[in-house]
Amino acid sequence: MKIQTLNKISSIGLNRFPHEEYEIASEFTNPDALLLRSFNMHDMEIPENVKAIARAGAGVNNIPIEKCTEKGIVVFNTPGANANAVKELVITGMLLAARRIPEAQRWTETLKGKGDEVPKLVEKGKSDFAGFELSGKKLGVIGLGAIGVMVANTAVSLGMKVAGYDPFISVDNAWGLANDVAKSISIDHLLADCNFISVHVPLTDSTRGMFNTEKFKIMPKGTVLLNFARGGLVNNKDLKTAIENGTIGRYVTDFPEEELLEMQNVICIPHLGASTEEAEDNCAIMAVDQLRDFLEAGNIKNSVNFPDCELPPSSRHRLVIANRNIPNMVGQITTKLASKSINIADMINKHKNELAYNIIDIDQAITEDQIDAIKKIDGILTARFISK
């Protein structure tokens, strides 16, 4: 199989492709799958043979999801693979804000050339940069996915009081959350009660500009707001007003913009959230493993457009089918197979919104003509035969 890389991908991840079964290159005429990080695919013509796209990272704004879905292309991401890297940077951001480290460091740079006077000047000037400790302060975490849970748990270990809000928290993440993390009944309740706010939600139409004048009015004076999730979650114009009136004591973000760089009390970090060797390796490993499991066995895990769907093999022959989630699709597929005397050993059907996915283990091989007959069923997006 041919895997085309659109960005430089960690060799630790790429080495998980068996060399005798996969060919990997940055250019192919018609690859089976695409592997990328930040490459912008929106203006790219996706080759017809592409069955899957995997992003070594969590966000998929650089991938045309709707176009891929229409073609039946499964899009994977790697949630949680870079969670520890982002978590550590969020904690760093809290410390930078609390101890006024950026201002202190810039002032210290002005002492160059002062020679033996430096120690005395340091002792004299350090009082201008007195900060406060995290222990005993209250952190509110909005969004308790992999990163949010790690941030909350680490804050607890630092002696902070922590509250979280996420109406859609998964069972696994709920199990991983420290018992000391309090549950907030609403975002407004959380905002009114915390010294620090760390946001970990995706950027959607409903979350764009979610931190605005209305929300800033709820917060206590001097709140430290941390945004290591996505640019666009904070309304910059309203933020400036909130900083000027003292509501926001510090805004720490991993998404610099021109207007933010000109504001006081804003700490801009150049999108370093996942920029660690370990995170890049972990994301690449996870992306490669998911691609292999899909291409070799038809299983789907961590897709952003298709449902998770996995089935342990019960036969050497497997048919995988993606279709629109409309009535009688499974019936039409099984009828086609029965008409060709193809027996089903096991199968699973999963759906996600308007899409569905089927894994069907069959007792014998299936011909191209028989696959084409299934593809002609109205509502079928793709059908693929896998044999081991």
C-alpha cells in the first residue's frame, strides 16, 4: 500500500509500517492513504484511490472533512497523544502569569552591561515583580477531554482547588478525573467562582467568541484566562475592554494575533502546545497504528467523520462498507450477498449522525463485480474487500 506524507512525520511512527507491505513517500500518483500534520488540504485535489487520511494531531481544521465524507474517506486524528505536552504548557502559562515571569525577564535583560552592579540592582528591582502562588487558588477547567482532565488533576496536585464543566464528558475521562475536582453546574457558575480559567473546547460555530463581554462580566477582578485550545474562542475586542477594566488580570494564549501582541497583560506563546519530541512521536505512532488497523482490517478508531467500529476477525475474508445512515441499507447489503450465495460469518453496523459503517466477515472471497454491485446500491459511499 502507498502512504503519502504531506508533512514531515516522526520516523518512530513511520517505522511502524512494515516495509514489505507499505511504500511511503511525499509524492505519489494515487496513494491509498494520506498522513499529515499541519498541511492545508482545502485547496488540494484528493486522489481518487485515497481511502483514509490521518492527522498526527488533534485538530482537523486543515482537512476538508465534508469533501472527504462525500468520497467515503475516513479521517482520523490522534486525541490525547499530545495531551501531556499541552498540559505541561498550560501549567507553565499559569506560572508565567502568577509570578510575572515575562515582565521580570524583560527587565532583567536591561541590566546587561551593568557589571558588578547587577546583584544590587536585582535586589532593588525585584519587588516590582512580586506575584502570587498557585496553591490555594481556584482553577476552573472548561472541557474535560484528555487535556482538560490532565490539567485539572495536575492543578489538584499543586494544591489548587479545581472545578470542571463538561456536559459531554466521556466515561473514560470521568474515570480518570481526580475525586477532588468539583463539578460545576454551568459555565457561568464556574466563571464566577474561579481565579484561573483554562478552556479546552473545540472551535465551532457555537464556541466561537464564547468569551465575550457577557462572560467577562461574570468573572471576578483579576481573573487569569488561559486559552491553549483554539484561536477564536475569545472575542479580542471584548478581551481588551476586560483587561482595561481589570476583570482579566492576565490572558495567556498559544495563538498569537496582531491585536493581542499590542495588548497589555497578554502573554502570547507561539503555538507550542504539541511542540515536543515526545508529542510528535506519540501522535505519529497513534496515526500510523490507526491507519494500519483500517487498511488491513477495516477497523475504525478515532475518526472525526465516521463512527468507531471494530470487529475481531472470524474469517479470512472481510467486506467493509460505508454508507449514508438511511433505512434498509443493511437489508439491501445482506440481500446482495445472499443472492450470490455468500454466507455471513459475523458483522457489525455502527452509525454516527448521517453516516454508517459496516464490517462484514464472509466465508469466501468476493469478486470485483460483486463489490461493484454493492457499490451501486443507492446510499453506498464505498465498499472494500480485505483478505488475509
